[in-house]
Amino acid sequence: MSISVAESNRLHAKYPSVFEQNFFQRWGLLVGFAATLTYLVFCWFFFNVGPALQNGKWDRAAIYVQDWYSWRAQPRLRFEDGVVVPQWSSRGQYAEDTTIDWLTPQDDGSMIATFGNADDRLEIATTQVDVYIDGVGYPIAITADGATAPADVPAAIEQDGAKVLVNYGFAGQAEIRANQVNVQRRFFGWANFLYDTNSPLWGNDLFSSIGLMFSGDRIVPEMSNAQLVLDQWLNNQAWQHGDILAKLMQTLVMAFVGTLFATLFAFPLAFIAARNITANRPANWLMKRFFDFIRSIDMLIWALFFTRGFGPGPIPGIAAIFFTDTGALGKVYAEALENVDDKQREGMQSVGASPLSVNRYGVVPQVLPVFVSQSLYFWESNTRSATVIGAVGAGGIGLKLLESMGTNSDWDKVAYMVLLILMVVFIFDNISNAIRSRLIGPAAH
């Protein structure tokens, strides 16, 4: 359908903004996309992203990821007087005198370590280690100068100076030296997650533990089986469930108390900062600058500051959340107050109500759902933030996470704590959404 020239001119004259767009209206989206692309290219070269990716320790990263969902048994098989003697690390995954199916001593003093199946194994003696890969054996000579591999070995066997490295993939690795063989045998899952090797319940899985709880025959006469299962699980020396849960509760308390104090403190101050509530420009300006100051300093910096003053513990964490959130909540509260409908205030003032009553009945009912919704969101967010500030000494599960990362061997425990944090954040998110829905109604679909 076509229109006449006169009608076209009339539409152009009536709606010039539609037909006569400026440069940014026409090309703004394209210019913004090009500027963003240019900035990303600049960042790529300025921060040396390419070389960083190229020089990254991707093999080490893969091992760390595997450590999240699996565990490694790491015996050191030492050569002593013609006999192979296993030694275990302090975090031993097996109880003393336990029969280990993949590590079997032989009558002649040698030892066989199996990796997944019988075709992948090490037959370890003090003078020679036979490495079997897919059923094919490769003899590794052991001398006083070190270990030496033959020339025709597959890529899984590598000569590294005076030692020989053997890689069986996920199943594990071995490092053959002149006086010992360091073995890393990997298994799916978390070792001794329920009970440590010193527990009378060691070796029981989840289902057998549930069966024990309902059994009438007590394992320990002085307590019920249910009490024993809970006690042994909480006091697991390897996983420290009791301590981790206590630190998690400490983190939740920091988030809740810090957010609560910030809400109670920011609520009255926001009325001073709002220009339509307090008709005093210097007071408005000073209060808003106060909010800007305390929220411009990151929560992590506040945590470091208060940790120096109060020492490690939950008090610095609560204070850091309180200071940061007071500024942030005060700002959003003041903005909400400045956007209230003045008709309700004017109605209260017209009947001679006091300023306190005007705010109580003419302003608070309008902004209270917004205030509570914002506070709930900050509470939910602070559950995560409290974990981070805990790592700098403010206590809680964040400090426990840092300790486990520092060992460089407890990544399974790190994964456990991360899952706990995710679970708590998920629960708190649903609680927060449910409360918000009750206050301001369900979200429109």
C-alpha cells in the first residue's frame, strides 16, 4: 500500500524524530558493538591473554579437577635390605593391617601394584621394576645411579633424568627411583567420607550405617548406634565434618547479623538522605556522601582492617558486612524514598499529622516491601561474601577453604565445602524469594 507525497510530507512534519534520526540513533548499536570488540582486542594484547593461555599448566589443572571427585592412595614403596616396604602419608586412607586388593606383597619381598586391571601393573623388586601396559612388559633397571628404561617404550613411560615416570591415565601414576617407587593410585569418590580409619565403624557405607542405626545390638554399650554413627561422622579426623559444619554456621551468622545491623542502621539514615523527606540540603548531601564513603571501600578491605583490630573470628566479618551494607542499603533506601507517591504524605499533612506520623503512615507502607526485598537480597548475597572475607581471617568456612587449598592435596575436601556453600545459597535463595513473594506478590509471568 502506497501513500501520496502530501501524506508523506505530513507524516514527516508531524513525527520528525521518527524519520529524521541523528547519527547515534541510526548507528549507535553498530558503533557500540565495534567499540566493545576493539576494547576486547586491546585487552587481549595488553594483558597477554594469548601467552597466558599457551603457558598455562593445563595438565596440572586437569589433576586438580580430578582431585575434586576422586581420591589418591599414595604409598611410597621403599627398597630396604632387598625387600619392598610400603610407607603411607599422614592422611592414610587405609586402616592398619588392612588387606589392599591392588597392592599385594609377594613371598620373595617384591610387590605388585595393579592399576585398574591385571594388564596394567607394576611388578616391583629392589633390582628391577617390570612395567606392564596393556599386558606388555617393559623392564626398568634399578641401579645405585637411578632407574633406566629401555629404548623402545611407549609414550606412557618417560625417562626423566635418573627416574622413570609411568602414566596409567586416570588410574594413576608411578615414579620409579633408585631407592623407591612413589605410587599414586586414583579411585572415583571420596575416601573415608563417613568414618576415618580409627573409627570402629570404618568400612561401613551409607546403607550399612542406616541399618546399624535401627539395629538393637549396640556396638558400644554406653551409647545407641544412632548416637555412635553421628558421633563418629562428626568427629571424622580426615574430613572434620563437625568443624566444617560449625564454620559454615559461623559464616551464616556473620551474613545474617551483619545484614540485620546494616538494615537497622541504614533505615533511619535513609530518611535524612532523602531530599523529599528531610528538607535540609547540607544534611542530605552529608548523609549521601557518608553512604558513598563506607560502601566505596570493598568488604574485603573492611575485613582486613577489622581483622587487624579484633583478631581472627566472626566479629571482623560481621563488622565488614555491616559497614559495606550500611552504605549500599542506605543509598537504595534513600532512592526509594525519593520516588514515593507524595499524595499519601500530603493527605496526612492536610489533617495536621505530625512529621513522624506522616512518615510512619504516609511513607513507610509504600517503601517497606522494597526495603525488605533489598535487605533479603543483600542477606542472600552476603552468604556468599562471608565465605570470601572468611578467607582473610574473618573466620567461617572461608578460612577452612583456604586451609584445605593450602595443602594442595585436599581438593576433595574443597569440593565438599563448595557443595555445602552451594546448597546453603540455594536454600537461602528460595527462602528469600518466598518471603519477597509474600510481601510484594509473586512475579508476573
